[in-house]
Amino acid sequence: MDSAITYFTNQYRKMNYAQQSKINMPIGSGVVEAACKELVKHRLVGSGMRWNNNGAAIVISIRSLILSRKRWEQFWAKIAQSGCPAHKDFTTI
């Protein structure tokens, strides 16, 4: 009971759900859970797949660029600015 009281005492400012709903902000975790499923699970969880932390992090980073509007192009524009000549060999997905 003490830990619940402490939690609510510390977090009550973040729990104004009526106000958040009025400004069309999500008040549940569904949006985040759906994003995680789309970004991570669909790509990393498959039959026979095995990932180490570094490989998974790289794949998730690239996938997030591809799935985020215009980020893939922004990424390659930044690479081009850095003077990486190999960037011209890659095509936009």
C-alpha cells in the first residue's frame, strides 16, 4: 500500500487523463505497443532467427529510418554531407 501511495503521490501530475483526451493525446500504451510490434517484432521474431544485441540494434535503427516518413532520405542526405562517396551506390527504398 505504501508503494502505491508513493507512486501516485509522485506521478499524479502526469495522470490528468481528461485534459489529455481533450487535446487528442493518447492515454494508453496501445500506440507504443503497436509501434513496437511493427518496428521490432515483425522484423526480429521469425522462425530460426537469432540476433545478438549489436545486430538487432542495427536492424532496428535501419528499420525505424525506413518506416518513419522521410527519415530514410534525411539519413542519406546527412551521409552525403559527410563526404561519403559510397552513398551514391545506394538507392532509395
